Amino acid sequence: MLQLRMGVARMTMTELTFAILALLLTPGPTNTLVALAGSARGWLGALRLLPYEIAAYLLVTLPLALLGALALEAAPLLRPIITLASGLWVMWLAFRMWRPSLEAEGAEVTPRRLFVTTLLNPKALIFGLVLLPGPQLALHAALFVALIALVAAVWAGIGACMAGRGDCPVGQTPPLLRRAAGLWLGVLAFGLVLNALPQL
């Protein structure tokens, strides 16, 4: 881990930008919810959720960037526990997306749901432990926030286009898109749980 962090510390800002961007753009739980929000609320409506995504990412990554390596060395079980918690949350979310009839608001992408999902997103571990730490943490954090906003705009646009609504708000996410997103979240959850269990 130390060697990896030292390698990252030698990254130029351009290299760091591309590294963060590549990881943020990768399909995952947060991006899936942002795309669903784009299909249900329209592009601009989905972007109103952006502060919740940014707050959740910073709440995890900044403490990790400052103290995370020490905490993981002192408590090695912390990483698989966080991964398992992430997997269980995403699994529950996938179930709700697939069967929204269980509750009237079951498939809605709420601020709380996006916040908690981002808080438990395993990508945050990589950002906080590997990419952001260093003497220019404030600059790295500012770059990180700007790229979160950019990627959220992309995924919200993807969701809006898949719904065939451009950036206009819509009242309901198409069932096929919602179920496809639920299936994808289920696959992600299964992978997270399988990754965490052997380490416990």
C-alpha cells in the first residue's frame, strides 16, 4: 500500500485527473442511481441530487486520505466489513428496484438513498486511500469534486436519453430500465459480498 501511495504521489495533475475520471465513470451503484434519477426526473432534476453525492464521497474520502492507512493497519478487518456492508446495502437496493410494488416509493431515487449508496460505494476506498492522499490534498479534493459533478452530469444525461425524454422531467422511470438497473445492482452486490466473505 505504501509503495502504491508513493507511486500515486508522483502522478502529475493530468495523470491524477484521468485516474479519478476513469474510476468515477465506471458503472457502479452511485452511477446507476444517477442514471435512474435522470430517466425519472430529467437531466436537470437529477443534478439537484449532486450535493448529496458530493457530501457522501467527501465524508468518506477525506478522513481516509488523512487517517485511513493507519486505521486499516490497526484494524485489518475494517476493509472486508465495509465491503460487506456495501454489498448488503446494494443488494437491498437492487431488490427494491426490481419489486417497487412492495412500497409506493420503492424505486424512487431519493437524496437519502443516493447519499447512503455513495457513502458505502467501494470506489471511495480507492479515492481515499490511494488517489487523494498527499501534500496537495486540498487541491486533489477540489479536483475530485469537479470531476464528481462532471461524471454525474454524464450519467444523468445517459438516464434521460434512455428514457427518451432529453432533459425534461418525467413522472415515472420506464419499468424495463428500472429492472435492468436493479439487475445490475444485484450483480454488483453479489460481487461485493463474495469479495468480503473470505476476508472475515
